[in-house]
Amino acid sequence: MGDTCVTATTSDEGAAVPVTIRDVARASGVHISTVSRTFSAPHLVNPETRVRVLACAEDLGYRPNRAARALITGRTHNIGLIIADIANPFFPPLIKAAESQARHRDYHVFVADTNEDPTAEEELVHALAKQVDGVLLCSPRMSNSLIEQLSREVPLVVVNRQVTGLPCVLMDVGQGARSAIEHLVGLGHRSIALLGGPRSSWTNREMRRAAGAAARAGGAELTMLGPNAPTEVGGSAVAEQVRRSGVSAVLAYNDLMAIGLIEGLDALGVRVPQEVSVVGVDDITLSRLTRPKLTTVATPTGAAGRTAVDMLLQQDIESPRGARGSGAGTALGVRRTTAQVMLQTDLVIRDSTGPGPYARPARPLAAPRGPGPHCPAGPGIPTAATGDAVAS
């Protein structure tokens, strides 16, 4: 039939009728099964044939029935995305990136919020298991053993949490915490507090481990304050404790806590950064709008969302699937992966950190050599910095 496409989408009375897979098959000169494979498993169809079928489907206005396709292929083309707190500004960029990446691959995303409740997380995984082809678990609060158990019911990719034997997308908050502590020590701070987040948080444990090591290496004392709610209210509530502790700098679990802490310290008459320096984590939009602008560890949430979708599709969804539940997917030889990806974080230096009690006096700059004040700056001659400074 070549590249031609015969179209016929009206009844004898001239009224439009729904276009079916049979119409597409007839118009493109192929069997119905070929049309079905073109939409459900395009890699199995000859490229020339695939192009012709898709062109005819487009001309006819045909849209495949997802429910019917799911019955045939065992795939729903839906992905579950379970997050800890949809009100936390950390998550929207991740959600947006994951949805965009999934849509590009012809998948839909169902988003569910657990409000930091591990019981709700487990219930949602069970509820979604038979409605989606896989689930992205973002910053889960469940135990590792329970997550491993749930992975036998539905394919999982874990984001912002390390679980041995499961595919994970991690943001290197350990390196971020080290960079933050080194920055504070370099400013002359020797008494630093770490405001912890939820007790069950992997990020919290990583930050505590890395910040403690960096403080010891820099000759600083690290005071642990927490666990705390990872919210603005949680940060504000600990302001009095920070003031009484006598620390000159604070690294908070996230930006929301850091912003809340700055507000709480301001209410107590404690100036930031003149009396206490504050560093957050995440680099949410609010961190650039506060006064002072927040020094923070930027986390690649968008990249994490895109990577998690790709890992989920690679590990299971694009492989043939049979019955769901009770580990059937694995028993039928479904491809799985245990890959773990670590994404880099960056320290973004703004206005909420300043010299500490042990800051070294600034050395006076040597007078520039040259004909006068219009001598241009050259190598070795400092110039004024503009914008945010980023330290990897």
C-alpha cells in the first residue's frame, strides 16, 4: 500500500463515528495486531510500517484505549509518585520534572501525599500497586525492610533514600553538609549547631554523619538539636534553644527550617548573620527572597525526578509483564535493576553567613600598580563579586 493512508471516518448519514483500531489497520494496509504493537511495543514493528501506521492514526484522529491496551499488554502506562509532604517547596520541582519526563515517554503520573506518615506510605503503595506499573517513593519514612517487602508487590524506585538492593536516586547531602561546615569553619565559627529533621529521614542521618566528620576535621564543636519537624514552624520553635546554646552558626535540615529559625531569632533580637550565621539545604525559591538571602546547599530535585522516571521505565515497565502482586513480576523474569545514582549538590553562598568569633582579620589589599585609579584589574588583583557564589 506504500505510504498512502485511506481515510473514512463518517457514517452514511455524514455523522462522525469513533475511529477504531480496525479503521487504522484498514487505512494503513496492515493487520490489527500490527497496529496494536505499534502503540504497545513500537520497537517490535518495522520502522517504515510504524511510521505509516502512526501517520494514518494521526490523520484519522485515532487515540488508543488505554484500558484496553492494559488488558492486552499488562501495562497501565501509569506511574505512582508518593511524596512525604506536598506543601514542602522541595517537592514541586521534582514532581514537575517527573511528570514532564513521564509524559515524554507516554506515561501518566498519579501523585499522592503522605504528610510524613509512614503508615500512609504503606497504604498508598498497596492501593496503587494494581493501578500503576511502578512507584517512585520520595523521601519515604518507612523502614528499609518494609520498603524491600513492598518492592516485591510493585516495582519501586526510591528517591532521596538509600535502600540496599533497590534502585535509588540520591542527592549527595553528605557532601553538601561537609561543604557547609567547611564554609562556616572558614568564616571563623567553632561552635556550630545542626538542626536535625525527622528521626527516620535518610537525609538527616547523612547530614549528621558528614557534618560531624567535617566539624571534627576543622576543630569545631557540633551541637545536635533535634529531631524537629522539617517545616518553618519547626525552625522557629527551636530559635530559643539555639540562642541559649551559644553557638555562632547553624546548619539546618532544610531551607524551611532555616527560614523559620531566622524569623524566630529575629523575634528574639538575635541578628543574622552578625550574631548567628545560618545555612539551609535545598535552595528553594524562598531562600532567594528572604532577608537576609539564605546561604544554602542546592539539591538537584528536577534532575532527581527525571532520573527516577528513567530508572523505573528501564528496570521494569518496558519489559513484558504478567500478573501483578505477590512478586509475580519477578517470578516471570521481569527485568529489575539495583542501580543507585548519586547527584551532586552545591553550596550557594549568600547573605545569611558571615564572620565568626575566630575569623582571621582581613589583610589590607596592596595598592594597585599602574598609572592610576583607572588601571584595569589583572591576575591576582581581587575584584568585587556579584550575585551568588557557588562552591561545589
